Amino acid sequence: MALKKIKSVDIMSFSVFSGILYAVMGFFYGLLLTVFGSLIMNVVRQQSEIDLPQFGAAFGFAGIILLPIIFFVIGFVAGIIGALVINLALVLVRGLKIQLED
């Protein structure tokens, strides 16, 4: 088993990968927001005479649609910055040696 050396990381593939991971996290956070938002709206509806069903729909839309998109964009930008930092660190240490098994 020979040691292989990583000299750089492809910025676009790293940022897309990071963005997808963030989007999945955003989806799960969105599910939590939707569930807890619905519970809170039910409590508010029972405690007062205000009936605002559009807020429940807004929680659902924000949680399921908007959060994954926003998280993807944040993850994509963070992936670009992270890949640049990794590439700089790899240049400074002259690569990273890893052992791969066939």
C-alpha cells in the first residue's frame, strides 16, 4: 500500500458537496420549524380569538421550501471559502499524504 498525496481540492465539487449537505440540514431544520410552528399556532389559536391560518402556511412554506434553499446557498459559499483555505493549507504543508487500500 503506497502513500498517495493530496495536493489540492477542486473548489466547485467541494462547494457543491458542502451546499448539498447544508441543504439536507436545512430541510431537517425546516421540518422542526414546521412542526413546532404548527404547535405554537395551535396554542395561540386556543388562547386567543385570533385565527391566522396564513401563519401556519408561512411556517410550512419557509420550513420545507425556503430553508433548504437558503442553507444550500450558505453552504455553497462556505464550501468555496473552505476549499480555498484547504488549498492554502495544502500548499503550506506541501500536500497531505494518505494511505489507500486497493
